[in-house]
Amino acid sequence: MKKRLCTAGAVLGVLVTVGVLPAQASPATRPARDAALPLGPADLTETRTTTTLQPGVTLTRIVRGEEDPAAHWTVEVSIPGGDTSPDPDAPPTALKDRASADELAAALERDGFRPRVEEVTTPEAADYAGGTLGWRVRVGSFASQAAATSERARLRAAGHTGSAVYTGWDGDAADRGPWRVDVLTIDPRRFRGSLHASYGPDLENRETTSQLAEAAGARAAVNAGFFVLDPQAGAPGDPAGVGVYDGRLLSEPVSGRPALVVHDNGRRTEISRFTWQGRVTGRDTSLGLNGINRVPGLIRNCGGTAGDRPTSLPLHDVTCTNTDELVAFTPDFGRHTPQGDGLEAVLDAHDRVVGLRSPRGGPLPAGGSSVQATGSRVAELGSLARVGDRLSVRTALLDERGRRVSPAPGTDIVNAGPELVRDGRLHVTPATDGMVRPGDPSFYYGWVHKRNPRTLAGVDAAGRTVLVTADGRSTGALGLSIGESARVAEALGLRDAVNLDGGGSTTMVTDGDVVNDPSDAAGERPVGDALLILPDRK
């Protein structure tokens, strides 16, 4: 049944579709944009409500399935290293080898509990073989979270740790839902507004997606890239990867990871992978930079330069370190540059050195900038920078072939990962993008394999930019695994798609209202940046 409603306000129209939509076609015949989402059994009811927000911009709410009576609450018990573990001193985790899981199960039985040891297998991805991730140990089957939490308290009293979890979040293909997905579509043929990324007043602080939308007068918005959350990992709010805003590179890439490239006219949206180069040049010589607008020594999500520990390759949700760094700062970072041991060359608006600070950190001159050095690089900067001299700071993005990329004004690039769809086919890249941690299957289990709130973005074959949020971490909205995210993007007709920051960050705003259900207990989470759809100002 289809019904169209015309209204007199800003909403131009609503189209509601109710029923069981066609099942997804085989890969040889890619599904149309209105094909059913490939979630749960084919007989699930799916409703779609489409609202026109402004010419060229629609919002579609998709609700699929219903609460599954087979799903239940349980307690997932953390598995310690144990006598039989390859690493007996390892901290407790959700997954371990079978021997460690059996050892814990035996201890639980001695304490009067009835545990289950379950093998966890995960699908293969484009760059990851999949298969058995490990074994988990669970206790009980409960109708409510409160009952599971009560059992967890009994386990803790017996010396065990764990968490109450809902089995609908496990990712079983037979689950019946429900799922709630919101889709913003920008059709460049009719779009006369503008599409931008915003980090707010400065890079080092966080704002909610709704605050960023309100400040810009945006009609709609979603959260965007990954960012620093913990002050021990850098400046909270700082992009944890590439950040280009209005054509200016303000945060360096996590080397080789994917990013979403958008333009203010809503055309030519693309997914690309970047590296970068940066140098500071003085009268006699030049020095290579390690970073832009971030706390020296802390590289969130890794993927930096040689000398970083434990790796210079991407490693998601890990903060790599390097005691010897040279980092450039622009006024976009914040009111003060980071403080600490080392040396800072302070430049005025004409790139002339007006001061050398040690220890480093402090305000910048109007229109000015700075370069900070730590460790062995202090001597290098000290030899290069003299008060009164000019220093030239140059940075460049490079594409996958090593070619220089020069974003024009009106171009924004936000960090992302993993890739989901490439050239119309599933192409999920967790290993390349640092979501596979050697020796730590629990991270992959929680971040990739299990269902979570997700934010996705991409472009379809008609050149339409598509921004997607999926609610999760509740019994009323299960969320998506990364594999399911890719299949949803494909079912929505995306030619290329990528995963943005998700979890508690997942937020969609339209006309000043948060239209999804953010999963943090405190409500909407402040984020690093957001993608904003602005109205036609002509």
C-alpha cells in the first residue's frame, strides 16, 4: 500500500510503503534501491516512510521485523588467562581459546552455575579469512535485562566478571529484528543547498551533531569521522585520521585508510584512500613533519610514521606513541597549543618566527601558526628556527597511486573505515584498516562481528550521496554488524560505501531534532565532526 500526503510546511511530502518487500536479488542482478533490507528471514514485514526535507533531499525511515521471542538476555562471563591458556597472565576477555573457556566453565560449575561454552565464527571479508574467532562462556537465559544484571551480581560475588548482553546483538542471520534504519539521500540533479563537514569552533573540543547543525543552520546532519575521546589519547574532539575542511588539510590521514570526500554542491562524492607528506622549510634546510594539529607523541588509530610504537600501520582504537615528533599547528586547533616538554617555534601571519617556547604550548598570534618538537627532534627544530627567520610549512595529500591531491575550497574529507562496498560489490576491509588485532579476537568480536549502532555513507550509481544511520544496543533496534552494514549499503543501491564512526556517536538530525535514538545512557554524544546538509540560501 502506498500513500502520499501533501503538507503546507517545510516538509514537502511523505511517502509510506508498508508490507513485505521483494527479497534481495542474487549478486548477478543487483537489488533496486527499494529492495528489502537483507536482514533476518525474507518473510519479515518492512515499512518505509519517505519525507522530502527540501528539493533534492529525502529522509527515509526503514523499520524491519519485530521483537524476536527467541532472543533473550544472558551474562557473558569474562575469561581469564588460566592455567591452560597460551598466555596465563592475559587480562580477562570475552573470547579465548577453547581450553581457557572450558577451564572457566569448570570453575563456574564448581561455584554452582550452569555455563555454556559457545564457539564464535565470523564471515570472511575481502581481506580477512574469517572462521573461528574463539570461544565465549555464558550463563543463564533471562526475559529481562534486570534479571541478567541480578545474575551478574551473583557471579561477581563468586569472583567472576562479565556483562549482561542481549542475544539479538550477536548477529545471527535467523534473528527477526527489529531494525531501524534512517537514510538521507541527496540528489544533485535537484539539490540547490550545500553539503559540508564541520568540526565546530575548533578541532580540540567536541560538540554534539545537533549543536553543529544548529550553529550552521543545517536542515539535516549525521555524525562523521572517528575522533579522540580519551584525554590520555590526545585532545578530545581531534579527528583520528584525515580531516579536510573547505579544502584545507587540518588533520593528517591514518596512512592508507579510507575517507569520504564530499563537495558543497553534493556532486562527485567518493570514497578514497590517502597518505600525506609534510615539511617545514627554513633558510638552510627542511624537516619532515609527523603530524598536523594533534598532541605530539600520541597517534590515535596509529598509521603514522616510522618510529611509532607499537606500529606505523593502522590499528583501530589504539593510540600509538612516538617520543620524537615534529607537529605543525594552525589556529584551527584551539585557543592554546598543547603543553609539554619540547620546543615550539611560534610564527606570525607572515610565517616569520616571533618566538621560541620551551616548554612548548600556549596561544598563537592572530593568523599565526607554530611547529612543536619533542625528543630528538628538538635539536633539529632548534637548528632550523631562529627568531626573525621565515619558516614555510607545506602539507600535501597523496592518493593511492602517490599522486598529489589538491582539494579545492568547498571540498571536505572526513576519516572513515572500513570500506564496505566498492564498484557495486561487497568489499569489506577490516584487516587493511586496522580492525583486526593480532592476539585479541575480542576486539574484532565486539567491534566488527557483533551488532552495534552504525553510521554509513556512500554514493549510488546515479551520483546521489547517501547518509545512513542504524540504531542499536537496544531490544527495539538491534543494530548492524560490519558485514550487515555492507549488505545494507549494497541493498540501498550504493556503488561505493564506507563505515563512519558509530556506537554512541551515531546520530541523525533533521530540522533541529535528533530523529534516531543515540545509544549512550547520557543521550546524544559530543563528536569530532559532522556532515551537514544546508538549505538553499538564494
